[in-house]
Amino acid sequence: MTKQLKLRPQHLTIKDMLILYLLWFFLQGFYEMTTQLVFEGSLFLTQVVHYFFFIVARLLFVPIALYFILYRYSLPVEEFGLTLKRFWANIKLGFKTSFPLVLLVLFIVHLPLVYTDSKIQPMIVASNPEEIATSLVFFVLLVFMTIIPAFSEELLFRGLTFSFLEERLGSVKALFLNALLYGIFYMHFNIYFITIRIILGFFSTYLFWRCRNIIPSTILQACFHASFILYIFGWGWW
């Protein structure tokens, strides 16, 4: 008798998701260990090296996730928002959605910090039109620097997690649960940070849900991180 071939699952299983999350936290732990590396007398160099390892940790997750999608189960990448269809339109949508966020951070949060005795130390101080214009150059550079971590996060939380939850719970329940998981799983034991992450997770998930493309939410994430680093918390945001 011919031995029957074992069919592959057509979707990621709970076991697969647990493996992916364990790998995510393992890589996060790798990054946390590198933060013990300190260059005496050079805080800037220390922060740059820490951020380099942060990018490496996030980047390593991408091929692992793609292995599950492409090689383990041969799933269509479009299901997880990995498509170049309407590429420029999705880039435009991402920046259009992010623009109000940047203005909010700059004018509602950053400027009051400049004129108050706050312990929060932004990366740059922008209190007049010339300084604001200069800060936008650094903002663009930071967006490019944060795009890899943003893509990695979106691949896990939107492409993989939301798609997994939506299949089982429906779109609306999956949207709210995914936003909640994003806020909690980031492991900031601070109600302020958790709330910010949940709100960001909701809007990112909504973008992904409406577009079925990971590009707009990735740009939103990158602009979010860039604005918070530049105008509020500095490198300490990571």
C-alpha cells in the first residue's frame, strides 16, 4: 500500500505562534544583555552601539518568520500583508496617517517640555521655527533608522498575530485583542507606556486591516518611534 502523505496545515497553528513569540523574546533578551556594554566617557557611543544591537535583534526575527510563512507551510505572503501592490500609494498613506502624530508630539508634548522643568530629556530641543526645521532633518534620518525594527514588529503583531486572531475570532475582536497584546507583550511595566502602545497598536492594526498591506502600519510605527526618540525621551525610549 502507498503511504499517504501528511498534509501540511494551511495556516499557522498555536504552536507555531508560541514558537515565534518565544524567539521574539529570546532575541529581546539578547538585546537586553548587550545593554550591559558601556563605553566609559562616551554616552553617545554607548547608545549608538545599543541601538545597533537592537536593530540586529529585530532583523534576525524577519527570516525566521519568513521561514514559517514560505518554507514550512508555503503560505501566500499576501495573507500577511507582504505585497508590493499599490506600493507608492501605501507609502503615501503611511506618511499621511503619521503626519498628525508627529505634529501632536512636536507641538502638544515637546514644546511644553522645553519650557517646563521636566526630567524627560529629548534628543533635540526645538523651540523656534529654525530649530524645528533643523529637527525635521534628524527626524527623517531616524525614520530610516527605525524602519527595520518597525517592519519586524509589524510582521509579528500585524502580519502574523492579527491574521492568526482574525481567522479564529473575526476582524473586530481580533483588532482590539491584537492592540491589547501589543501593549502588554512589549513588557513596559508602566501604565503610561502600556497605554501608548495599546493606542498605537489599535491604529496600526486598523491600518493593516483596511489595507491588507504591512507598509502603511510600518511607516506609522517608524514615525512614532522617531518622533518619541527625537522630541520626548531620547534614546532612552528603547
